[in-house]
Amino acid sequence: MGWAHSACAGQRLPVRTAAAAVTPSPASDLLFWAFALGSVVAAWRVFRTDSMFRAAYWLLASFIGVAGILVLLGAEFLGLVLVLMMAGEMTIMAIFMIMFMMNPAGLNPMMMVHQH
């Protein structure tokens, strides 16, 4: 653990370093691999589903898995920012996809009628 000087009376305060942020344990290893596998499976499902609405939710699930990995690695702020920004982006993207594809509720299979 590193040390930093405070502004008052020359006191030394402990500083959290990157080595102290990650404490490996069997539980954290298991969580890491669960988040990693969940992210990869969700990302794969984005391209395998035929509904735009469901694809947007699979993409959000993939981002949540990546955010979980970031939290496990000690980057809590980045994990929170990833979830908050992507959740807002995914909501807006899903709304616009449904509006422009004229697909009620976005649940029907994607048909590119305008390309025929």
C-alpha cells in the first residue's frame, strides 16, 4: 500500500494502489469467468436473434457483464459509467429502431422490405 502526504500537519495517509484493489480468491475467479462467459454468450445472441428489440436487450446484457468484470477488477466508476451510458443509449436505439422499421413492438423477425 502506498502513502501520500496530507495537507495538514505532515500526516501520511494510506493510498489504494492497483495491487491492493484486486484480491484474488476462488469466488472472485468464479465471478470473473461467469461474467466473461455471460458477456460472450450475450454478444453472440445479439447476432443470432431475429428481433431488433431482443438484440438490443442482449447487447445490454453483454455490457452489464463487462461492467461486472470492471467492478471485479477495481474499476467501479468505469463499470457504473458503462452501465449508465449504455442503458440510456440502448433504450434510445431500441425506440428508434422500432420506429423506423415499422415493426410493431419490434418483436417480429427483421424483414428488409425496402431492399426487395
